[in-house]
Amino acid sequence: MKKETVLYRQYRPQTFTDVLGQEPVVVALESSIKNGRVSHAYLFAGSRGTGKTSIARIFSRALKVSANDTYEIDAASNRGIDDIRELRDGVAVLPFESPYKVYILDEVHMLSKDAWNALLKTLEEPPAHVIFILATTELEKVPETVISRCQVFTFKKPSKAILKDLVESVAKSEKVKLAQGVSELVATLGDGSFRDTLGILQKVIGVSGDKAISIGEVEQITGAPKSSIINECVSAIAEKNVSVALSAIAKAAKEGISMKLFAELVLERLRAILLVRSAPALAKEIETASSEDDWKLVKDLSGKPDAVNSETLLSFIRAAQMIGRTSIDSLPLELAVVEVCKVKN
């Protein structure tokens, strides 16, 4: 039986050209190599799954550093002073076969205070043949004394458009057919992470009985809110039917659906309605990215000027930002519904 390869590893970028969504970082690193101005220490900061470790490896290879001279250390598991002392002893040894030795320290914010102090001494006076690449998801936990000794690069979350294109590209390579709207939903569920997005795609492919993925399969496998509930809520908002809209939110909450995700999908549908009405040239693009039922709803409501307007979206944007700040996650959405439907006490 053929062993399944993790998609995120299989499709991990191998060169700077393969990297998506981190152009400023790529340009800066390539320029430093081209101009011979390579620093002795870098700090890559950004949320999980944005490509920090992948780019660290690419940078190392671009410097012609072999696998034997590249050391990857998980600081979450090797966070003590003894671990850093061992690293410090290794730093003094010359590379085996490369111009540099590269140390990639992932989750570096997990180091203990004593470990930080020991690492700081090495960062202050590193051997000429050593390059450190520190990676963290929590920059605020990295001591300022360390930050000041590194070139800091901030990794931004990839846009949903980038993730959508990635999903479609990988699905094509895997000979998997995606129904309309699937790549959009998987990209949304990936929440700005390459790793999570491809992890979701792999899960769906693995559970699906064939090589054709429908919206319904993604919803069932991932626990995403059914499109019918989203459309029910959006239709009720457009019709100013507060009771039905609140019932749809309650139904989603009862099913254990993330209110943050529910709000995001409602906003997407409302935005699509507004765009189709205000910019008809975008209609084909939105239709292609939507399921048949979703597109029918968007098209119908876009023809009703009073159904959805910019104030509607602003109310739900504010609601989405407030989710998690109250003890009842659904409350901000419920208040937005009341506001938009103009229900009077």
C-alpha cells in the first residue's frame, strides 16, 4: 500500500520562486545574498503556517549550505540552558562542507530566561561561519536584547485569494475535481495558514469516496456551517426578518459552529451581493467562485436595492470584531441583526 504523503510537506516551496504571499521578505533575502550582505542573525515573526521555516530552509540552500551543515532545533522541546550550551559548543566547530553553518530555531519564544541569556552571548559575538535564523509566532515574548541583534522580518498571513489558488493548484496536481465554491470555502477555513489550508484539503480528499469534492462534503467533514444556514440568515437579513435571522444564528450555535467562521461566511455573502449590484463586471468572477445555490441567492438579492447596503456590512464587520469579547459568542451577531433589521424595543 502506498504511503500517503502530507500535502503541506509535498507542496512546501523549495525555492524563492515557489514562495507565495511573502514578496517583501523574499526580495530582501535574495538581495542580501546577491550583494554579499548576509547577516549573522535573522528573526522571522508571524502566525503559524505562514512559511517561516520553509523560507529559512530555502535561504539556507540559497547560501549553498548543505543538509549536513543545517541544524533545525525545536525550541519548544529544547528550551533549557543545557540545550543552548550544547548549541553554543557546536557553533564553535567549523562547517563540514559549506561556507556557513545555519541554525534554525523554531518557536524560539519558548526558551527559558537562562537559555535566552546563554543564546544572547552567542548572538553578540558569533563565529563568522554561523548564521542564526530564529522563528516565532509570538514576537512580544522575545527579549528586546535579542531582537536588537537580529534582522527582523514580519511574515503576513496569505490572502484568501492566494490560498484559493493554492488549493486549486494542489487539487489539480492530485487529480481531484473541486465543485464550484469548494476552493473558496477551504481557503476560508484555512484562516490565513498554508499548513492548515492544505491540511483541510488533505482531510477532505482522504475522507471523500471519490476524486470529486462537493461543498456538502467539505461542510460535513470539517464541521463548517451548511451553506443553507448561511443563506437562510442572509435572506432574512435582506428581508429584515429578525426572527428568522436570529433562528439561523441559534441553529449554528447549537451545532457548535464557530461564530467567528459563521460571521465571516455571512459577510462574504453580503459582500458578494453588494459587489454584484455595484460592479456588474465582477459578477462572472463571483459566480465562478460560488455554488449554484449561493449564486442564485446573490444574484436575486443584488437586484433588490434595499436588501443589502454598506451599512449592513459595517454592522456585521463590527460584530465579527466583537466575537470572543463577550461570554456569549453569538451575541455580537444577534445585536447586528437587530440593528440591521431596525427592530424597536
